[in-house]
Amino acid sequence: MTIRNDFLWGGATSANQYEGGYNLDGKGLSSMDIVPSGNTRSDIIQGYLNSFSIDNHLYYPTHKAVDFYHRYQEDIALFSEMGFKAYRLSISWTRIFPNGDELKPNEAGLKFYENIFKECKKFNIQPIVTISHFDVPLYLVKKIGAWKSRKMIDYYLKLCKILFEYYKEYVEYWLTFNEINMILHAPFMAAGITFNAEDNEEQIKYQAAHHELIASSLATKMAKEINPNNKIGCMFAAGSAYPYSCDPKDVWEALKVNQENYFFVDIQSRGKYPNYALKTFQHKGITIVMEENDEQILSKYPVDFISFSYYNSRCIANKNSDAELTDGNLFATAKNPYLKTSEWGWPIDPLGLRITLNEVYDRYQKPMIIVENGLGAVDTINDNGKIKDTYRIQYLSDHIKAIKLAIEEDGVDLFGYTAWAACDIISASSGEMKKRYGFIYVEADDNGIGTFNRLKKESFYWYKKVIQSNGEIL
Ligand code: BG6
């Protein structure tokens, strides 16, 4: 097996980190619009929030983001110049339904995405659409507690119906939820969930996850009814958990972390709650309230393909270990002494991607696509006005080499790769601008000050060659 000729090379972004225009043309406030940068951010995204109002003394990165709202034509033309075959983007729910509970959609919001899809079509770029990427109408957070409530399923399906019908001629690849497992680690960011002091947090998170899982299955059903060509994927934050040592206690803890991580995909792909989860719920006193047909819904409408983000592997030590900790996507884990880390402390592990690809393929035997992978780094413009992001090229090149080996030597079925990120955008976890991931530099700082002009980085020209050569020139 080699990389297929129709491999979907491209890049990815999310609405809340990219678009800006947070209150334009009828858009309502969404959950991330009230999350400032700064030292309260982490508590807020984890659900320990006590106010939903906007404080004029703070900076809210989503409000301007990097102004894709006004610059989408310029940006998509740049994607096409790089040779993108696919562009993964997400829909801002509150552009379509400002509060989430309206009967009719906001035409201006629908038009915005239609314009984007038209641009993509012009350049033969396949859109891959995430229906919900860290994005919930704030009104529904306040009114019903967002995904805590089963009522969210209907609101979500109303959004899906509009999207599947309205964009039928443009979109065939859909992801139901971005990093669905993030609900366990950053519940407000992932699902608009907040807690009170007396709450049983795990009970709330898993019940909300159940609502999302049912919504995902019903969206899969609906997508096929509206257009049999639609292909629906789940999306989770991947990255194998390694035992810190061969002490069976470490191996056991790593196994538990992997199970926790695969839990969502086990349901979305295999169609039922796995036994290990049912047992864990029993031990922890978690009761999932289900309706009569729920089990049937989950089993009847599994996803067509598996998508995931991969930034780093994880290293798990047992409770008594004195292993040092390091940061990473999702959560901090033991520091792997064999790996270097990024400027933000995230381990860099290309072989880990090959391991993850094998693990996921062995487990589900379904086509896969990597929809996020990249390096967050500080970039500087040199005296000649150039951005030499050789560290990013190195990171991406090493990871793409690992992908090739997984396809060519191990036989995994991978049909695409959309790097994070197509263009510089604001960071989800920190809200910083200086944590840059893109091939295209955006001239703006952490406070949203700058021209917002676009500049091609060295990685832009490098990725163009990678795509042109279908991964031969790395
Ligand atoms: C993933 C998210 O968790 O990682 C993205 O899907 C996010 O939205 C990306 O931007 C990188 O994380 P961060 O926190 O560095 O932006």
C-alpha cells in the first residue's frame, strides 16, 4: 500500500479560533465568546465559571480571532496555492441559530458558509465540516445547562438538518463533534458545562456525553437520509498512553487511560457501551439515564470513518510514582524521558503517531483521517521579512514520515491529513496568538493588535511541495 492518489491533503481550523466577527450579521454569543485570555481561562474552560457576562477590562480572543470572517477569499486562495485538496472547518452554531432555539435560521449566517463552500468548490477543495467544535450557543448554556440537558439533542439536530439540506451540493464529509473526549477534561470549552460545588462532576460529564453520543448517531442517520453520499466521522483527541515503566502498576494505569480515551469511539464506531465502562460506572456510582431506544440508536447508526487529532503521546505512571509531569493536549502526564517537548511542554513523538494509527486501526478497522496535527511555536519575522519556521517543517515532516510508514509498512487505511492549522489562529487552551500553528502568518498579537495581514511562512512553500509530490518530498 502507498499513499492513495486521492489522499486528502489539507489544513484545518475552527470557527471560534479563526473567524472573529463574533457579533456580526445576527450572530449570537457562543460559549467561547465569554472566555477571556489570562489567568482565569483555565478554570473557566474546565467549568468552574461563575459569570457569563463580558468584562470590558478583559480580552476575549474569539471576538476578533484572526478575521477570517472578512478575509476568507484571500485565505482560501492561499490554501489553493498550497495545493490543498481538503479544508477542515467548523460551523459557528450561533451564526445559524443565534440563541439555538429559533425556529428559523439566520440567513446571513447560512450565506457566510455558502460563500466559503463556493470558494472551496472554485479551487476544487473538499470541505470537511465539523458541526460542533468547542461551540455551544450561550443562551442554551444559561437556559438548560447545554449538553447536561437531553433537550440539546433536538437543538443540535435542528442545526444538522439545516446544514445537511442547505449545503448538500457542497459538503459530503462531516464530523459530529470535535474531540468528543475533551468533555472529560475541559467540559465548558467542549460542551458548555459548568459545575456547582456540590456536583458529582463525573456523573454530569458522562450523562452529557451520552446526550452527545445519541445526537451523533441520530445526525449520522439524518445525514444519510438527506444525502446517501454523506460520510460521517467521529473525532477524538488521540495519542496513545504509554506506561511510564514496565511496572505492571504503570501498565495497568496506562490501560485505564487508554480505555477512558477510546470510550467515546468504542460507542460511536462499535455501537455500544463497552463492558469496562459499564463496570467503571458501577464502581463510581454513575448512572446514565437512557431512553428506551437509546441502545438501538447507538447500535444502528455507527460512524463511517474515524478521525482524530494527534499532537503527542502520553506517559502514565501509577499514583505512588514520583515521575515529573509535563503538559500536553487534553491533560498533563508523566514526562517521558525519551522525548523532547515543544515550547509549551507538549511531547514531540512522531513514532507515537505511527503507534496511534496502528492502535486505532486495529481497534476499529475503519477508514481513518488525521484532522489535526501540528506544532504550536513562537514565530518571528526576520530582517528580510521572512518567517523561517524550520522547527515546524521538522515536526510535520517527521510526523508525515511516520504516517507513510503506517500506511506502507503496516497497512493502515488512511485517506487524509489536515494539518493544524491551515493559518495562524488563536490557541484554544491559552487564547494566545503567539502559540502559532499555521503555514500562513497573521500579523497580530496576544491582545488582538496588528494589521492582520497574511504572510507565507517557509512551511507554506514546503507543504506545497509535499502535496504536489503526494508525500514523496518531505
Ligand atoms: C485541539 C483542538 O485540542 O488542539 C484545537 O481541537 C486546538 O481547537 C488544538 O487549537 C491545539 O491546542 P491549543 O490549545 O494549542 O490551541
